[in-house]
Amino acid sequence: MSSKGSPRKKRPGDEDKLTFKERLAALRNLPAFFRMVWQTSPGLTIANILLRIAQSAMPLSLLYVGKLIIDQVVLLTKDGEHSARLLWELVALEFIIALLSDGLSRVISLMDSLLGDLFANHTSVKIMVHAAALDLDQFEDSEFYDKLERARQQTFGRTVLLSQALSQIQDLITIGFLAAGLILFNPWLIGLLLIAVIPAFLNESRFNDLYYKLQWGQTSDRRELDYIRYIGASDETAKEVKVFDLSNYLIHRFRIISDKFYADKKRLEVRHAIWGTVFAVLGSAGYYGAYIIIILQTINGSLTIGSLAFLAGSFRQLRTTFQGILIRFSSVTQGAMYLQDLFDFFKIKPKMTSPVHPRPFPNPIVQGFTFEDVGFKYVNSEKWAIRHLNFTLHAGEKLALVGENGAGKTTLVKLLSRLYDPVEGRILLDGVDLREYDLAQLRVNVGVIFQDFQRYQMTVAQNIAVGNIDQTYNQPLIEDAARQSLAAPLIEKMPHGYEQMLGRRFNQGIDLSGGEWQKIALARAYMKDAQLLILDEPTSALDARAEYNVFLRFADLTKNKTAVLISHRFSTVRMADRILVLEKGGLAELGSHEELLERKGKYAELFELQASGYK
């Protein structure tokens, strides 16, 4: 994917330090971010902004009322005849403002939390929706997975960026009021303030860059670390970890990577702490320089004691707030750079799309599927998985695919269901290029069960309904599909029947054997009335008799329908109308079982090899 449109020309991890201009450029991500936050909850967003504006006036109000209280106390100590009523009214006012300020802070914090949860959910859904639209070969690219992982990381904690941006506005309003008081009494205090905070800001900005570059550069290794953490303590891998005694190896590998992460971060943290201390001392010197000026003016009679407290408090508050703004600016630009990872993912577009004006999908299919000089190779591979493939899968035909491992059988099936598009040649459906039909309609009319089917940690009913997810609540259809796949007797023995949770990840879940899982997965093929049904070795864990029975039922199911099946058992393969033999990605033979045996070619050789094993 092109990086065009990205605000940064350098990639994170480069040795060069980001310039201030590049930081400002990163802020161009914020409008799109705010749009996403607004889409999450317009009401919460508006309420948050209004409350922050009100909160911005609280510091000045407290300081000024505090000044009036001190001046009133000094006046009463000098002249006891004055009424103390005004003093207590001011104390009551300060108490009310303090309560209001605390209440506003808590409500804002609550809104930040709620908005953060909503945004995380909203963004996670957007990522899943976008990922579902991308091509299968994109998921087989490690660079894509890095982008996907970084995008996922942005779903949580990114509303901190919203809080920071709104806090900037809030603090700028607060600074406007506080600075007016300082300038009124002594403009030089603003100069000392800048000396106190700007060096610290530049230091924090530099280290935020370094932290971002460090984390960006560790993305791939962090994925490996998470994977090792998973397989080292997972119900799915526990058997092999124990049998092969992998725990020590996994722990050693985990320690190597995690120790490297720790060492890299430790070096950076130590440098950050040292330089942070240096600039903190400089900031304190600037603050106390201003404090001395205010004290001298009070001693000379230019200021009252209340004004001393007000100006000292204002300067301290200004220093803290202004320093927070500058440091937060660095954090905001850093957050904006992280956002680029999220938007980079959303910029990835699928190569396989439906045409603007798709042809209506044929119902029923009349001619069938025709491969015309089809060639395909996987991403980052120089080897052709399929090359110069020519044949026709006729409507209503049962076609078996035979070939050694790596011959291209599964690739052919993925091309047929348009999980991939050919690199060379084309595939026709009823004489029309497959790419001219709507993708969604194609998927509705094609049912595929792969050998490496997913074992979902869900209920039995949900696992079967995966075959036609729109029928999740159609219990009669689910039960009929289970009967067709021979899974019904197995399900009837389960404690909770079709509501039984499968897998060990959740409470009361049970695990199944490979053959039992395959019966559940096969039921998915019976969940929709597809015109083309494909079974890609989904019965490999079944015994020969069970597989034979499954394919007998499959033959009944696919009467007057087109079907493709892949199996290593020739007793099953011979049930097909024709058999296509693949060798090194090319068509070696095509014909019926009897025809291919008579030719004494590749099929006959494979058949005899398997038959000899039963003699």
C-alpha cells in the first residue's frame, strides 16, 4: 500500500528526529479522529466539551476568591471593628466553587471513561468490518498483519487523545485568565514562565518520539511474543507442548524477546529520568525567580498579602498548566502519529471487488464453470501453485480432485469460490467472467467446507449455523443439517444438546475428537441451498466407513447440483462423475474412474499404491 497522504515521510524507527513541522503535520489526523469520536456518541462529546469549558474557569475563581479572603483577614487583624460577615461569605463561596470544580472533574472523568469504552467498541467493529472486506491473500502477508496489529492497538486508549485535545482547549482558556493577572502586575513574569517550561517541553517531545519509534519497531516481535505466550498456555496446544516437552524452549524464547524489550525500554527510561531531572531543576529555578520578584514587590508595599498569594498561586498554576499544555502537545502529536497506524489500515483496499453494475447470478447454473488457461501464485512466492489450467466443471456434475500434497487442489477450490482471482487467464460461469458477478451473491451460491475448518468456541448450534449465519435461530434447519452430516447422534449424547458449549475456553465447555468436530463442520455444508458445494478433505479424521456414509449422503444432497470433492480415499473419489488429476499445478488427467484406470496414468498409479496398502 502506498503511504501517500501520510503526514510523515519518514517511517518510525528512522534514526532522524522528527521535526516540529512533521509534528504539526501529524495533527492532520485529528479531524478524522474527532469524526470517529462524534460518530460514537454526539451527545457525550458535546456534554464533555461544555463541561470542560466551565471547568476552565475554576482555577482563576478559586485563586481570586482566595486573594479576597486573605486581604479580608489582614484587614480584620488591623481593624477589629470591621464586620466579619464578608469574610465568611467569601469562605462559603470558595467552598461552593471547590465543590463545583471537584464535581465537574468527576463528571468529565466519567464521560471520558464512557466515551472511551464506546469508542473502543465502535473502532473494533469498524476494524472487523474492514477486515472482512479485504482479500484472503492480504491476510497471508506478514506486513499486512503488522498493520492490522497496530490498528487493533489503537482501539483502546485512543480516547485519551480526545481527553488531551479537549484539555488543551480548557487549559488555554484558563491560561488566558491567569496570564492577564500576571501581565497586569508584572509582564516580566511571563518571560520567566517561558524559561521555566519550554526546555522541559522540548525534552519531553524528544523522548516521546523515541518511545514511539521503539514501540513501532517492536511490532513484529511483539506479535511473536504474544503468540509464544498463547501457545505456552493454551488448551489447544497443551498436548503437543507436553508430548514434545516444548515448555522450556518456549520459555527460553519468550525470555530472550521480553528481556530485549526490557533492556531497550530501560535504557530509554534511564535517559528520560536523567534529562527530566535536569529540566525540572531549571523549571523550579524559573518559578522561584518569579516568586522572589513577587515577594520583593510585597515587601516594598506595591502588592498586598492577598495579591502575593494570588500572583504566587497564579504563577504556579500557570507554570503547571502551561507546562502541561506543551508536554501534552507532544503527547497529542504522538497520539496523532499512532492514529496514522489506524488510518493506514483503513486505507488498505481489497483488490477483489464487485463490479458497479454486476450481472445477475444465474439461477440455476446452466453451463457451469470453465477454467481458461488459469494460472495463480501466492503473494511473495515465485512458484506457480496452478499454471495453464483448462477444464470445465459442468452444471450438475460431481467432480473429484486428486493429486499429491501441493499439487494445487485447495488452490483450485479457492479460485473456484473466488477467494482468489487468477493471476493469469480467467474463470467463466455460464460463459461470463466470474469477476462480473456480485461477490456476495457468489458466496451465497457456493458452499465450502475446508480441511482446516475453524473450531469455534461457541455452542453446537452456533457452530453449525456458521454455514448460513442468517439462519442462526432456525433450529429445525440446524437439526436437519446435523442429521445429514451424521452429527445428530453425537449431539443427542451431549449434556446440553444443541446449546452445549464446545471447546475448553468457556465454562462447561467440552472438547471433541477430530472426527466429531468434522461431523459438526460438515453440517455447515447443509445449512444453505447453495448451487455449488465443495468439500475440501473435511472428512480426513473420519474412518473409511464413516467417510463413505458421509459422501453417500453428500451425493443425495447434491442431486441436480454442482459439487466438487477432494479426498485421499479412492473408494470415495470413484463416486464422482469425473476425476481431475492435478500434478505440480497442472492438469494431468481428466475422466471417470474407469476411464482413468484404463489409461494407466497418474491416477491408476496412485490408485494401485493405495490399493496395495489394503492387500
